[in-house]
Amino acid sequence: MPVEVLESPFNPWQRLQDYETRPEAPHGRIGATAVFVGTMRDFNLDDGVAAMTLEHYPGMTEGYLERISAEADARWGLLDSLILHRVGRLAPQDPIVLVAVWSSHRREAFEACRWLMEELKSKAPFWKRETLTDGSARWVEENTRGY
Amino acid sequence: MWVKVKFFASLRELMNRADARVELPEGGSVEDVWLAASDGREKPANVLAAVNMEYVDFSAPVRDGDEVAFFPPVTGG
């Protein structure tokens, strides 16, 4: 159930393929894989966004992600999960977050993936600062609700 | 007792610093840490707090050597 905070760009699809093909992956029992990939938009609140800088609280962020990963595992009996999240400077369409969940049946995979994303969005200590296309900068004040 | 204080994101800019060390009497709370570390600034309504990297209320007690962090609402994902 690894979690990782990444300081440089990553390809979520390549990371998924690498993760699924490692020898210790739970082959045979998987019936469902749910994947969420969040990417950076080039607009927010009707303004053009040229770049974004993400910061986190080293230690607390990883600890929080590990805790929700373990909680999802226990609650839905997952076979495996993977959470990756970027920090640092991002350009539009750069991947920000990957949440992947493996289970025997689709209900558990869908529900756990959604729950993990909503927990991450509402409580994991990350903060976004946007650089707009007009050159000004601002902190994103809050995340929109997912439900 | 002494505690270590951290500010993140917009709150770090508001405070003009990322870290501080403050002394306060035994039995103090997170609220007391804010008062000691904020140079008299009023606490923004939406500020969140953590002690030793766990979310807490401002009424939570702090102990000597604790790390107390203050930050705005989180915006990851």
C-alpha cells in the first residue's frame, strides 16, 4: 500500500504498469482496478492559469496518506493500493495525483478509490499557489466539494 | 516550556516566517501557542492546527518539545 510524494514530474500510466508487473503484485485474485488521475487545469475561477506550485508538510502529509491507505485497506479488504502525489512546480496538464486501488470486486474498488480521493482532497496537507496568465499569483483558498 | 512552531502556505507569508520557537507556561494550549507566535495578529477564521503532525483543536494541550503547525485549508489533489 505505498504512498509517495514526488518532487519531479511523473507518468501515472507508466508508474501503474511498473507497479502492476512487479513480481510481488497480487496476481490471480484481482477482479477490479479503479484508478483516479488528477491533472492540472489551465483555468480556475474563470482565470487562465499558467503554472502552479504545490507545497506540503513533510512528514505529516506522508503520514496522513499512509493512514487513509491503511484505513481503506481495512474497510474494503483491498488487495493493494497506490497513492502518488506531486509537489513543486507544475505546468498545465501535468499529473498531480494518482490513486489506484485493486480488489476482487468492482464495488470495493470504486468506493475505496473515491473515498481515498475525497479524504486526500479534504485533509492531506498540500497547498496550491497559482501563477495566472496575467503574471499575478494567488493561493488556492479551498477545494471544491467532491460529493 | 518550549515548543517549535511551523507556518505553511499563505499563513507563512502572512507571518513572514516558516518557523519559530516560543516559550509558554506549562499546561498551555494550541491557542496559547498561536498567541505567543503570532505577534498579536488576529487568527484567521479558517486556520487549522496540528501537534506533532496530527490535527488538533485549538484547545488541545501542548507539551515541552512539541511541534505545533498552523496552516490554511488544504488544497491538494
